[in-house]
Amino acid sequence: MNNRDITQHMETEYTDKRDVAEVFRDRMALLIAQKGFNLSRFAKSIGIDRSALSQFLAPGSTRLPRAETLCAIARTCGVSLDWLMGLIAAETFGEEKAPMLEVERVTDDAGSRMIAGWHREAMGYKIRYVPSALPDLLRTESVRNFEFYTHDRDDRQVRDQLARDQLIYSRRPETDMEVCMPLQRLEEFARGQGVWRGLPVDIRREQLDHMVALITELYPTFRLFLYDGREAYAAPYTLFGPLRAAVYLGNMYLVVNSVEHIRALAGHFDQLIRIARYGPDRVSEFIVGLSGALSEES
């Protein structure tokens, strides 16, 4: 075998291992989602450290567990080793299987409980979020009251609690959350346009200053990216690691459980980050500029 043949053989072997590892990661994500466990709980159920599990699931990793760990995963989850390693395309599960897509119609109270549950299940995974307006955990109470003035008192209290819960979640050291939104939305807010028409300037300035303070406090576990809304469009959605995605449709959520579709949405989020005009290192500077302009107006 000459050098060229050896090189081709090594490249083929590496590609094969990379493909197997990718299939393994996808099927592990599916199993974890079906169990409804976070990474720590799933790792404990199969008898390995959470850090080791994270290494196996890291994007682009070619690492695979040892044989005894693979057997433990297969035994615990009720699947075959052949399916786990991608040697067969389908597997029959003894337990109920989540549909690829679901529609969840919710009230404010039910929706808040559901979202809080999804966050708890995804603890240890990266949460990626495209908000419909301003990010919930960054809103001041005055802005929430203005935006939801048509809702009854109980609904507003539920939203206040949701914002507090998300803020508590974001302050946990194991949290990893990214938010992408168009920079034009913050410009519209600062000018009091759109849904914020009629919002007093002092409340708008207070909101912008509040955002800067929280963005600074929560970094690096919380990272905000601003992209140009003329370059890309994004409907509001949240990615709860590899477990599920939820697309916000108003009083309902389109819940995505398919690994393939979750990865497609993750790719869309990656694109938003790539085109972001302001990343976590500069976003506060942008918001401070908007707040400063309001101070000059008043």
C-alpha cells in the first residue's frame, strides 16, 4: 500500500467514524427527549458522568462510549445496539413515542407552566430563543403592564411570574442561553413605535437601562445578539437543546420533537448569529446609545 492509498484509507476511516458518531448523537438526543430527562439525570441513569455524556454529544465530536456504556444505554432505554449505532434505520419502542409535531393550545397560566417545565427539562442544555417582542426576562414590570393592558389581572400576574422564573433560571451557573432578535425592534421600542406607541419616554429609557444592567450581570450565561431584520426573518421560537423546539403562534405553540427538524431550526439560529451586527460584546453599547438619545429628547 503506497502513501496515497494509506491517506485515502485513513480519510475513509475518519469519515466513517464521524458518520457513526453523528448518528449516535442524533439517536441519543431522541432517547433523552423521550425520557424527558436533563443531561445530569440521563447520565446518572446510564451510570456515567454528565461531563462524559456532554463530550459524546458535542457537535462534531467523533468520540463514542465504551462497549459497556453502549450496552447500558441500550438496556436502560430499551433499544438495540444496532439501532443506537445506526446499523438499522428503525427501532420499535416499548413505550409511547412523542409525535414529530404537536400543537399546544394554551392559556397564559398553562403556557407559563409548560414553558417553565420545558426549561427545567432542558437544564444543562443550551437554550436558544427568538422572542416575539422583547425578551421576557429583560422586560420591566411597567413595560409588561403596558403591553398586556387588555389582559386581566391574573394573566398579568402570570406573565410577571414567568419573567421572574426565567430570570432565576438565567442566573443559575449551569444556564447557557442565547437570544437573537432584530435590532430594528429595539429602535422601534426606543422611538415608541408599533405596539409601544404611547409608552412614555421615561418608561422606555428605564427599560433600556434595565436591559443593559441585566445583560451585563448575566453574561456569559446569557448572550444577546442583534441582527439586521432586513437581512433575515425569524418567527418567534425557542430551542430547548436537542429535546424540543417550540414555535410561538399566539395562543398556541407548534411543538417540534423530531431531531431532524430541531437541527434545521438550530441551523437557522446559527445563521442569525453569523449575520448579527451586534454580539454580546457590543450589544450593551448599542442599547446605551438608544437610551442616550432618549435622554437628549427629554
